[in-house]
Amino acid sequence: MCFKGRLPIRAGSLWRHKCPRCRGCAGAAGRAKAELPRPDPNFPGCGAAAASTQLPRRPWQHAEGLLGRRTAPGTRPQTRVQSSARGAEGRPPPPGTPNGREMALPDSVTTCLSQPVHYAICKLGFEKKDTYDIDNILSGSGEVCWPAVTEHVCYLESDRSVDYIKSIRSLGPVCESVNSYFKSLTKKQFVIHYASWFHWTNCTEVFLKVFDVLQSTQATEVALGLMKLTSCLERALGDVSDSMRSLSWLYKVYLLKGNDCPFLLRDLLASEQLADVFGQAVMNVLRVFIGSPHGLNLRNVLWHGFASPQEIPAKYCAMLLFLTAGLGQLLQTYLLQTKSVLVHQPYVIFISLEELDAFPDLNSEILSIAEELVKLSGFVLKIMLPFWIAALTAFKQSRYADSVILLLPQLEAGLRLLFTTTNKCPNRLLTAESSALYTTFDEMLAKHLDNEEVNQLPVVLEEPAMDFLWDFLNHQEGPRIRDHLSHGEINLETFPREIANQIVGFAITILCRFSDEAMYSLKEHMLIKPLMNCASCYQSRFHPISRLKKQVLECMKSIHLWPELATVPEEQEQRIKGLEGNAEANTLILMISEIISQLQHYMPQNCCSSDDPINSVLTERLLVELCDTRICTLYSPRPVLEVVVILRKISAQCHQVSQQVIAGAALRHTQWLNKTLRSRQRHNYRRMLNSIKFLSPVLRLVLLLITLELVSVHSVCKKNPFDYQQYLKFLKSVLQYTENLVTYTSPDKNKWDETMELTKKTLIKIQKISDRKLMLMHLAT
């Protein structure tokens, strides 16, 4: 779905990348490769562990970053529930209806911040009433006096680590001074003095717009500005780290030790590369505000939907804007001294947007209805209502990135409310301290809770909604909107409407589903019902099973182009000796017909003609019909994913063979017309034309086998360990055959006689397996 800078890898129609800082790529926890990852007993699944392509990461795999604060393995979460004086979030919700859709008193929740987090963000930085002179940290030329800033970071006497409580308290007046200073500037003055210091981020306009936000009194705009600022800052710091690492001879040693570049913000801020460029004291200042669970942790608290608009002080947004400019000043000096160059990684670019088209286009009437739903739906925490209204307003104003940035944390907050209600754990509605777990999308979409009990949220949301969330947030071949946005990997100015339309459309359906009967007229509105129908029919598009279906159909389309290949005119066929029928090719075609007759019992009725079984069965229509079969993708067991991985590889090899045959036949025909083929090449061309006669039905047969096995793929769990390994061995032999086909049909090989012999052996093997009824289709009947 995306393409980013270095080392692109192709999977279906989606481009992915290998980036050391991104969760979803090779080197990170969720590796973006077609191979199935090694088993991890911490993952829930059927039998053995499930793969990271399907199941969420466990808490200790991502200590912070986008996933927030985690508990160490083997420790129990320590959550705190606020007293009744601060609201009613500490008492259990009333029992839900039988279908689990009654929500837990969203009006009574006054904050989603636990008491220590609320104190740190909303009070600690306001305890010192000192007035701080801006001239102490700002030189006459407008540069940041970093020593005057870093002196406010306090350290523990025991181990000289940062004392975050004292540092936040000490930096409070400084932040206030910076905020007042920015408010005293005009936009022109700010641009003149500071615009150039934001160039290193590669998104100067975002930071200039944050200045405009500081002049506003709208709390939602401040929160939005802070989310955009922190994601862009993380991206820029990552570029600095990557650039400096690539210039260092130590980089090779670093890689040899098996270490990857940091992909968590916490680790990024603690990296040696950034400390070398900016200084450790400067990095410690940043860690007070972002990246550490012991500090304000503003980025995670906002991106996970825990903070309401009024709980984020504008002065912290101003301070981070100020610090970003100061970092630009330090970086410029460093680059001049070292004669280094800062290299920016390219943005993620979404392609094949039509694959995301799940909901119809949202017009102003639908959005107006949505605004009414937001005000009445039990899914929305009332303290978060301004975020919802701002998200819908942004969509109306064609600010699609802003709309999604605002909406994703609120979907997470609403689902967290539903999660805590259905699983009877109301205390998990709040954030937790740095030593404890708090609830994010990863936990909410998992099959099991951290205590290994079954998560009830998927039961309440139902499979279509879960598939949508997995597709858009988690699956490695999907758009992974939240990851890319929160890591600053998307150009906010060109964010596609198509994606925003899907996120907003899904949100509207969730608002409708979890609302009371008093809203019946809105839920049954003629403009809303199509959205609800689309939501109820949604099937995963980016799960490996879904990608395999797409691969099979694309490969079949390619093979169907073979009859259109240019061939030798009939009157000139005699010039190519041996072009007339080939007995061995006819034998192979007969074997294919016999295998088809064995498979008829496992195919839809009326798909076979006794006169021409190959052309009546091995058709695109049949594969489309089989691929339309709904296959459960949610929480696929590991054996299922292992089989799908191999089937996808086989399909990919078949497609490559088809493409090579098309390209090779066109080239040879052109050379034949131009009379540039030597004698040996003419004979090779003849062998190619003979081979095409049997290669087309063979490849179509392989695609049919793949599809039939896919339809019955969950039957693999019925196999005992020995039979399962034998089955995998058979699939791998077919994979080996297709890999050899790729080699033999390549332009530099052209081993067509060897292709025929290899095909004969493989068909015999398939016949034997079919006779012994060892395939999955046999188990499913």
C-alpha cells in the first residue's frame, strides 16, 4: 500500500519498505516480509503461537513509542482508579444488554488520565509561580540558549538519571514564558526569525501552522497541533539518527552486533547518534516532554486518546515548538562542523486506493447526521466530544489528515470504553503509571486479555468490524494508517480523501451501532443505511488469505493473455521444424484432465464439461466463484498462516512464469519476423511454442489447487503433527517446481525440454497425493 525510500519489497499490489524505525517493517517487531515469523509462545492462537501478521504484539515488545507504557514480562499491571470526588469512572458500569451493546455511562467520565498522569500534565508544571524572563533562554539574535534550558533538568542523586517530577516542575515557568513570548509575536515576525530553523524537519509548514494554533483559544486545535508536531519531530529526529549512523564507521559494527536502528521514540531519544549531534543534556530536555513514560509523555497520551482537549496545556505545545527550532540551530552548527548532509527519507505513498473502497462517498448530509449522532451516541465520551466535532469539521473542510489524526484516537477511546464494559474491567479506562499496562488498540484487538481470558470485544464488535480495524491498523500489507501518521511518515498536505472517507464512514457506523433506541430515526435514515450495509458485509482485504485470493486472480488474468500472443502464420509454420503436435505435451494434457476429474467432487456444480474438461474447469469464472467464498481471517491459527505463506509463494512464482512466457514469446516472434533468429534460436522458439500448449493448463491447474486448498485451509488444524509435516512437504515440493519453472523459462535459460520433464514428475506427485486424499479439500468434506 505504500512505498518508502530504501529496499522496496513487493507483496501483491502493495509496496512496503524496510525502515529501522517503523513497527511494521523488517527489523522491527512486526516484520514486513512474506516469511512467517518464528513462533512466540506469548501470542494467542490455535495450538502453537500465532503469527505477527495476524496477532497483536504483546505489551513488553514495545515498551513505549506508539504503544505507550508497558509492563515488564511477569509483572502484574498496577492500575489506579480515581476517587469518586474526581468522577464516577472508578465504579463498575451497569450490566449490558444480552448483545453487549449498552455502553458504560460516558457522561460520568470526567477524565481518562489516571491520577498521577493527570497531576503530571495538568498541575505539576504550574506549581512554581515564578515569572521567567525569556531573555534568559533567548539570545539577541533569536537563538536558543540551551545551557539556560538544560539547567532546569534535575537529576536523581542515586544514579544521576533524570528526576522527571522535579524537572517538570522546574520547566513549568520556562514553558509559560515561551508561550507568552510566542503570543507576543506576529506571524511575520515568527516566520522571519524561526522558519529557517524548521527546514531540518522537512515539514516547515506544519510547524508554522502550530504557531497559528498557539494564537487560538480552541483547545482541540492545540491538541491537534501537538500531535502533528510530535509526529513530525520524531520523523525528523529519526532522519538525523539514520543520516549520522550511515556516515559512521561504527554503523557496520552496530549492524554486526545484530542491532537495528531505533524505532521507538524512547530509544530514539536515548540513541548515541542524537546525543552526539545535540548533546545528552538536550536529549534529556526532550525526554521530559515526550518519549519517556516517566515524563509528560504528551505524544502517547494524545495519540492513544486518553487526554481530553482541556487537559493539554498550550504552553507545552509552545515549548516543543521552541525546542524544535533550537534543535535546528544545533543541527546546522553540527552539519557545518562535520561537513555532513542530512538525508530525509521519502514519505509513504499510498497506491491502489481502490482496494480501500469499503464505504460510499460521504456528502454533507451524511456528515450533518453524523454530527447529531456524535452528540447522542453512547460510544462517545462527552469529555471527548469536541474532538469528534473537530474531526467531522476538518473532513468537511477537506483537511483530511487532520480529520483522521483527530478521529483515530477517539475511535480508540470509544473502543476502550466498550472494551472495559464488556470485559468488566472499568479501571482500564484510565492511563496507568510507567510501571503498569494501559489499554490500547493492540490489547483491544487481541484474542485474549493479558490474564489469558477471552477478550469479549471481538464478540460485541463482530467479525466485519474487527476485519476493518485489522485491515486499516494492523495488517502489514494494509495502509496501517495510525502507525504511519503517528510516526510522521505521511505528507499531511497530500493525505488522500479516499482513506479519510473510509475511517469517517466506519466511525459513523460504530456510532450508530452503539446508541440507544431513541436514535432509531437517525440510524434508519436512508443515507445511513447504505453505510451500515457496507459495514456488515465487510471482508478483510489485507489479511494474507485475502492477499492470496487477489494473487490467484491476477495470475489467472495474466495466463488468459496467452491465447492472444502473436504466433507464426499457418502458411509459414513448416519453416519451424517440429512445430506440429508433440506427443509428450499431449500426454501431460491427458494427465491434467485425469486430475481434474478427481477434483470435480470438491468444486461447484455445473463447472465441468466431459467434452473439454480443461477449458470448462480451469477458468477464471470458477476461480472467482471460489475466491468469493468467505473464509474466516480473524485470529488465524499458525498452521493456517504457514500454509497460506507457501501458497502465496507458489502463486507468485506462477505469475512470474506467466509474465516471462508473455515477454519471451513476444520477443522471439519479433525476432522471427525480422529474421534475426539463428538456427539454434529457431529450434528453441519451436520448443517454447510446444511448451505453451501444456504450460497454460498446468499453471491453471496449480491455481485451482491453491484455491481449493485455500477454501478449506482451516481444515489443516485437523491434521496430526506427522500428517501436517507431510502436507507441508508436499506444498514445498510444488513450490520447488514453480521456482524451477521460473528458472527454466527465464530469457537466459530457455530450458523448455527440461520444463516438460519436470512438469511430468510434478503431475504424478499431485495424482498420488490426490489418490491418497491427503489434501485439505479432502478433510473438509
